Amino acid sequence: MREEPTGERLTELRRTFDAIDADGDGFVTDEEFGAHFPDLPAEALGSLNRDADADGDGRLSFEEFVRIVSGD
């Protein structure tokens, strides 16, 4: 099991998350991912939701985002 990112890495992840979170509501939706990564195939978005959306609400919180980009 990997350690949670801290310090500079966590700050970098927060900046990336905030850049993707276009409406600033603290969650990233499929639409926001698609706008930020226009070449991302629909299959990748579906996989991301299955793998990262722990609470099944159809969007990623910062904590879910950190888990998926950290490989846990």
C-alpha cells in the first residue's frame, strides 16, 4: 500500500484538481474531465468512474482523485 502524498506533491495534486474542476464545486465530473482532456476516449472515462468513484455519486472528490492518481 502506498503512502498518502504530502507536502509539495499534495499541493500539486490540488492545483491539478482545481484546474479540472471548472465550476469550482469541489468535484470533477465526466464533463469537466472531457473538457480538460478532450482526446480522452469515453471508455477511459467509464473506467475512471468504475475505478475511482468510491461513493458512486458520478463525480470525483479531491480524495478520490488523489487515490486514483496515486495508484491506490
